[in-house]
Amino acid sequence: MFCLHNSKSFLSSNFLVKASTFQFIGRALSKIKFNAQWEKLAKKELCGKDPKSLLYVSPENITLKPVYFEEDRKGKKGEIPGVFPLTRGHYATMYTGRKHTIRQYSGFSTAQESNQLYKKNLKAGQTGLSVAFSLSTHRGYDSDNPRVAGDVGMAGVAIDTVEDMKILFSGIPLDKHSVSMTMNGAVLPILAFFIVAGEEQGVRQEELRGTIQNDILKEYMVRNTFIYPPKPSMHIISDIMAYMSKKLPRYNTISISGFHIQEAGADKSTELAITIADGLEYIDAAIKHGLDIDDVAPRLSFFFGVGMDFYMEIAKLRAARRLWAKLIQEKYHPKKRESLMLRTHCQTSGWSLTEQDPYNNIIRTTIEAMAAMFGQTQSLHTDSFDEAIGLPTEFSSRLARNTQVILQEETNIPKVIDPWGGSYLMESLTDQLEEKALEFIKEIEELGGMTKAIASGIPKLRIEATAARKQARIDSGLDTIVGVNKFHLENEEPIEARIIDNTQVRLEQIASIKKVKQERNDKKAMECLQAITECAKTGEGNLLDLSIHAARARCTVGEISQALEKVYGRYQLTHSIVQGAYKGSFINKEDFDNLANQVEDFKTKVGRRPRILAGKLGQDGHDRGIKVIASGFSDLGFDVDVGPLFQTPHELAKDAVTSDVDCIGVSSLAAGHKTLLPDLISELKKMGADDIVVICGGVIPHKDYNYLYEKGVHLVFGPGTKILKCAQRTLNKIKEMKKIY
Amino acid sequence: MLSYFSTRKPTPSHQKTSVPLLRTFVNATRQKEMHSKQTQRKTQNTTFNLGVKKKKVQKNPIPQQRKPKVSQKQTTTKTPTFQVLTLSPSTEILLEGIKNGDRRMLSKAITLVESELERDHKQATNLLTRIIEERRELAQIDPKSVDTFRVGITGPPGTGKSTFVETLGTNLCNEGHKVAVIAIDPSSRKTGGSVLGDRSRMVNLGAHENSFIRPSPSRGIAGGLSVHTSDQILLCEHAGYTHIIVETVGVGQTEVSVADVTDMFMLLISPGGGDVLQGIKKGVVEYADMIVINKCDGDMIQRGKMIQYEYKNAIQLLGHQMGDWIPPVLTASSLMKIGIQDVWKKALEFKSHSQGNGSFETRRATKRKNEFWKKLYEFLKMGLHRSEPTMDLIHKLEPMVEKGIISSRKASSDIVNQIFQYM
């Protein structure tokens, strides 16, 4: 339900490259030619102004013209739905034959509570399930692991054993409902639990339907909920594909996700290119593993984000189907028609949601849902309007779900297949997006495929660059966000968000783990785990098969993950931080210099620069906030220590003490702040370091501010706070603590 | 400048502020500052004491033993240095804390040493003087108690230094050793602030209770080392850290300065990195006590072996300052944790070898001497900036040099003459 947005929120502000956007416009302008008759008329209506002033250059660097004509199709013929290259749809009938699945991503707290929610949702018109797991589960930790004390049950449901999985689906027959699971890191134990939960419901493996996300490649680029390094992770995926193509023929083995790439701020062509390139990499891995293209390709599904750029989003889905069909045909020559089909789930953009004036988000989501349906998605999640603030409530979830129900039931939109097909505009945009994406896909192939490209860091850089460009467009007012950079609301009414008692959830989970471990045959369980470790070492045997055995023997998520970790190790991400970028893009030099001088002044008084530790607590892997902080603050003259991801409060406090920093800045985007920050402060107290200023920012509901202040947090920054303001207040606070005036 | 060695007692108001521990410490520092402002002018004027001492230094450049002499000269009492050097209450607390292995106190002490405030400077000097005395006493009772091993690790960017330190350090910590890592980060000179990201590459080591990782901005000082590195090492050792790892970035002629503060200079290279030997200046290789070819895993094993062979040949030609030691060239992969144990075995071999032939101590002595000269120059520079009359003269001459009215040579020698005639 609460999705892992790599949101724009944390102190994104005035960041990077303004000039470049305008350069693009200049370059693009000269190429454009209009229909002569129209140009004449338009010029008259514009009182002599050049109609070229109506051009709009999108973040993809595609020029949107005020009008399109037949010429824009470059003499291409119309296509037929269900016929190669499948641009208009991979089936002949599409929605007219079968409606899209309303699949709302949800899950929180314990299995019991999520189960109640699922049953209620299914009754109310939802047609498919989509499970959101707790961050602790994602990262392969049991709920009793002290490392995840603040994460259990927060951004999704905590699942530790097969017993939890059984409760999650109790009363929901798994042969009747398709279940999608967003899991990438701890994919082996979770998939194994699901299969065994079905088994113990009396459902055979071949009857299970649904999708597991299992898209590890994008985790290294944007989402950071990986466990192992890329290479062994790819091995795990190959084993899963090998097992499932034989035993679970109706289950999608990977959902290749562009969604998170768009959420990180990437433009549509980048999202499209990276997603398709990821897909090709998985197929290559499977083929290397000895599988046939026709065993693998039909079981791959896709997952795209749908944002506010209406035309572009529809074109993206059309271009995606065409690109995939063409590339698969060209590279692998499959025999089955199904291998060419790009079946996709979509989710409305969390990035487009605003904390300011949040009811506007209902409207945004509706428009995005329409774009997804026009683009012929197979299933859809619509965001709740309050997701930029906290976890959705029952009310906001109902609105979100009904957005889709109304579109399906009341609008007649699904009565026509690919209604935009044949539009000069849409066909032209589809062509252009296809071309742009293909260019980048080729670049990736030249680097030796996606795994190698990731190692080179190029895709990540590209995403970060487009994200920076996008931010610059918003900051400069080139792109509008109502309530944020235009039409501000004077007084914001506070809205309700769901509260989860994380401590209670954790205690319940710990109790149930204990019970399961007491009742199981320990010797058997250890043997199963040993077999997994052995297989990871030698590569002989199938890891999913062995995990299923372990699940039956009641091994936990943590135990199975640990059995693999012994061999593979845990992957650590290193930060690359750009220095000078913030200063370089700063328009109002005066304000910048003023603060920089204050920092210098601090230095002469205290004997060193103000030093701040930018850190992340818990299993929330969004690192953009601390990167922005590190980059901006160091440009202003602060010394910035950057801590690793996934730290415990004790570790962060220890680092702060060791570096003798003046301030700790914590970025929190996954709702763990109410447990983790008080813990951090008590750790600091224990070390006698409670004179360190603690500030935090990210997705933190306003009503939590006071709680955090009471617990000793000094400053809380909401989404969209400008770096400069944040740095100024931080410096003032440090001075106050040190009694320097 | 040499008033750092002076025995001026802290002002009475200082001694009164002696409520226990941290908050007090912070407050005390505040008050110190206020005082330092008042006393600053005075000290600045005394800066030119340097002139006198300088002559002596030239005649007789033996550093360490001179300290007591200086203090005795300036004090009227004839008590030994130990008691003469009264620390301010807050510094006293630091010293106690360091000895108790208190992380926060050690960390505060390092900050004190790094501080650019003159007042802090004096306290830091006193603190270090006390520590040296204490360690010398300890050594007399039991030499083992002050036995430490300082390892310097340098290599070109991208050779996996941090990962190497992470793996090596974690091993040592798991064996029960206390390991301090001083990681020198390149500083952004244009804007002044630094991003210190080394710790994010040393996750397991950082989380270990036996470790102390302190990233330190280089502040644009050549060689990547700050003038304070040797002092930081001493502080860590006094806090019970027996293994000190100093990690610096990049390799150029100047990077060998890490060799000046450590017992063993380990050069890291990667098999992927460009032309063999050409990428790294010969001078650096000459200084290396050991060469590790890191990242030797997967496709790189073969290439690593080739480079190992070439370096072995080169080393035989170059030789080593410690005549009977041939620097070993090893291959390792810190990521896959291959060969790290062997590296450490060789390192220990080096240590016992050099201790056996006495060069361990003589090398430390030479390095202390080099360190002394380096600091002297650095402090001279600082004294220059702090001296008002000199800065006045400089500001007068600078525009004339700019305009080409007088030569830079003339201006500089005028200033130097003025400084040393002041006495």
C-alpha cells in the first residue's frame, strides 16, 4: 500500500542544471516545420508571433508540437491489434474481451491484519492481490533481528515463516485469485513460503497464478532492497526461472520494473530503455542456464509507472509493446507467439503526488489511471492521495480503488481497443520514443549487457542526470506542479494518516517465530539450510527447490537468507557524490554566499568547519536525500561524513561520536522514524553525546513533528524544503548548542 | 609559536569550571574561546620568539629531547615537565577519557588536535606532551604495553583501498585487536567543505566495537596527509588501539608522506589499472615495504599474476632502504576475501624482521625527525598568518609584486628579514 517511492521529497529543491533545458529548446526549434496553411492562420491568431513559440520540449527531449498532420507519420501504415509488432495490443480483443485487473498494492503490520484487509478489498471490487512486504522481510531479516527493530511491519506486512504466509492467505483460495508479490531481495524464501502455503491449502503448484517481482537488476540502480551482489543474484533468478517454467507454468517469474526508475526521476525514454534492457538480460541469463526462449519469455511480465505526462505515457506503453516484440523476434526467433507479448502492470506515479494540498492527488491519480488504460495495461494500481504523507487509510484506499472501478464501469473507455491508435500525434510520439529508447538499449548492449552496465555505473548516472534535469525544470517553473510551484495554499489542513504500532507488531512477530521454532524438527531444519549453503557453494541443485524443502521444515526468512549469505556475502552500495553541482546551479548567489560566509565565520570561532553526518537508519534504501544533503552542505562549506545504508541507531550514533560531528542528519522515507529516531537519541545519550544536533527529513507526517521534538529531535524538515533553508537552520541550531553567537 | 611549549597556567576562571564531563567540556571550550580572543594579541606578538629558536634548530636539529629544555628555560620552577604541564580541566578530562578507552573523549581529542584555534592548539600540544611522557614511562615498565603497528596504505584511485581496509581491519578486530583507521579524504579546495565517504565502504569494520574509523579531510595539504596525522596516531595508540591503519588516496611522488608516519608502507595496485609501473611513479614503489595487487579475482587472476611478476622484477632492481628486506609482491582480492590472511602474515613478518634488526625503532626515529621538520615548516606558515605586523607588511608588498614594481624575490626576502630581525 505504501509504496517505496524514490520520491522527490527530501530536500530536493534547487538542484542542478538549469541552462541545459533551455539549450534543448533552441536546438530542437530549428528542425521543426509546420503545414504552411496552418502556420499562416496560426500566426494571424497569435498576432504575428512565431507559432514555434507554442512548441514544448519534454524531459525526453521530444518536441511536442501544437498540431500534428499526416506527414508526421512518415508514410507508415496502420497496425492491427494482435498482429506483429503488437503496438496496438498483443491480443486482438484486449479490454473488450477481458477487463484489466484492479490490483491494489497493499499490506502492512501483521499477516492477520493484512489478511482482513485483502478479504475486504476483494469484496469491494478489487480483482487481484498485490502484497507489500515489510522492509525487514525484503532484506532477508527475521523480525527478531535487532537490526530491523524500526522496520518490522512498517511499509508492508512482515512475513517470517510459512505460518505467516498461511495466515496472510487464509480464506483466500490461491487457485482462484492471482497474487502478485513485490519481492526482490528475499525472493527465494518468500516464493517458497507461497508455494508451501498453497500446498497446505490443497492447491497444486501448477494451479498457482500471479507474479513475483524478482527484478533484481533495477534494485542496484534505484531501489536498493537487494541482499546479495549482482552475480549470485542473477544465478538465483536463473534457478527460479528453471524451476517455475517446469512446475508453475501459470506464474510469472519476473516483473521487470520501470516503475521504480521513473519514481527515481528518470524520463520515459530512460525508463523504457532500462526496463527493456533488463528484460533482455534476464532472457540471456536463462538461456545461458539452458532454458529455451519459449519457456522463459512468456513468463516475463512488466511493470511501468504512469505519470502526469498524459500523451507520453500512452505512447510509452505502445512503444514498449512494439520494442519488445521486435527485439525478441530479432534476437531469439521464438516459436511461440506468447514470447513476443509484453504484458504489463502499471502503477500511478508516487512521484507526482504532493504533500502540499494533497486532495489534488485524487485528480492526478485519475488522469494517470486513464493514461494507463488508454495504453492498454493488463493490470493497474492506483495510488491513494495520502501516500506522500504516510500510510494510506481505509478511506483513501477506497477512493483509490473506486477510481479504477468507475473508469471500468461508467466511462465506456474499455469498449474500444487502443483508442489512440491512428492519431497522428500518438503514432508520432510512439515512433520517437521507440527510437530514443532503442538508442540507449544499444549503448547498454555495447557495454556488454545490463549486469556489466550496472557495474560501470552508467545507467545509474543517466537516471540521476535526468532526475536532476527534471528537478531543474520544476524549480525554474518550466514544469508546473499545482500547490508546489504554482497556486500555493495559504493554510494547509492536516489530514489523517494510518498509524502503525511498530513495537506491537514486532513483539507479535517475535512470539510467533519462537513458537514455530519450538514446534519444528530442528535437526531437519538445519539439514535443509545446510543443503542450501552447499548448493550456493557448488552451484549444483536448484535453490528454489531446496528453499521449498526448507519452508516445509519451517525455516525462517532470516535463516534461509543467512544460509545463502554465508557464501554470497551481503552487497554494499557505495555512494558517488557530486560536489560543486549545487553551487553551480545556484541562481541567487547572494543568499548562497551569505550562508557560506556564516560557515567561514563559524570556522574562525570554533576552529573547524561545522561537521555533519548524513545517515540512513533501518532497511529503507532510498539514498537520494542524503546525497542531496551531502552535495549541498559540502558546497556550502560543511564537512559531511556519509554513513552507509541500513544502519542501526547504535551504529549511527557510534559513527557520529567517532567523527565528533556537530550534527546528524537522518533521511527517512519508510515510516520508521517514530522508532528509529528516539532510539538514536537514547544511544547518543548513552555515549554522553546528547549535545549533537539531530535533524531529520523525508516523508514524515506533520502530526509526528511534535512527537519527534519531544523525543529530542532538534529539527524536522518536510518534503521540498530548500537546501539553503535547511542548512541555515541547522547552522543556527549548532551555534545555539555550542553557545556561539 | 614556541609558546606552545610554555607553561603558562590556565586563567583562574578556567579552573573553576570543573563540573564533570561532557556538557562541561563543551562549555569549557566555549569559555576558552572567549579567553583566547583576549589573549590572542599577546600571543601574536610573542610569535617572533621563533627567530631565536630557529638559530638553535639550525645548529642542532635533534627534535624530541629539546622539549623539556625549552620549558625549563621559560619557567622559573624546576619541576619536571610532567607536572609543569598543567592541563586545563577539560583537557585533563580528555586525557583520562583517552586512557579509559572512551570513544567520545578520543574523538574529541582528535578534534582538539585538528582545531585551528590557537588556544586549542596549545591544549593539544600539552596533551600530546603528556601522552608522550606517559608512554615513555609505560615503555620503561613494560615495552610490550606500547607495542603498536602503524600501517600506511596508499594506491591510485579505484584500487579498492577502502574494501581492502574493511576486510583486513575486520579480520584483525575479530582476532580481538583494537584497530584504528585514519582515512584521509581529498578535500574540495574550491568550496572548502569535504565529503567524507570512506566509512560507507567499511560497513562491517565500522560496526565492530573494536574499531575506530575517523575520516579526516586533507585540507589540500600535499601528500593527502594532514600535519596532524602523526598526532592522531599517537592519540589512538594511547586509547589502546594497537593497530593503526592510515589510508590515503592517490599516488604521486608526494603520497609517500604516509610512509613518514607509519611503520610499514603498503602500496595497493589493481590489475585493471593501465600500464604496469608507468601509472605509478618510481619513487612511490621505492618506498613501498610491500606491494599488494588487489582485485585479483575472476577474469583478473591471470593478469594479476603477470603484474606480480613484473613488479617482483622491478623491486629487485630498486632494492629497499632496509637492505636485507625484499618487499613482497602479493595478489589478493578484498572483495572475495582471498589472500588477505597472507598479506597480514607477510606484514607481521616485516614487523618482526625489522624489530629483530633494530630498524623498527631507528625508522621510527628518522620518521619522527622528518615529521618534526614538516611540522616546523607548517607552524612557521601558521605563525606567519597569525602575526599582525608581518601580515601588514605582506599586505603592503603584495600589490607591489602584483603590479611588478618589485620582484617577488625581493618582497619575500624583505619579509623574512623583517621577521628574523624583530628579535
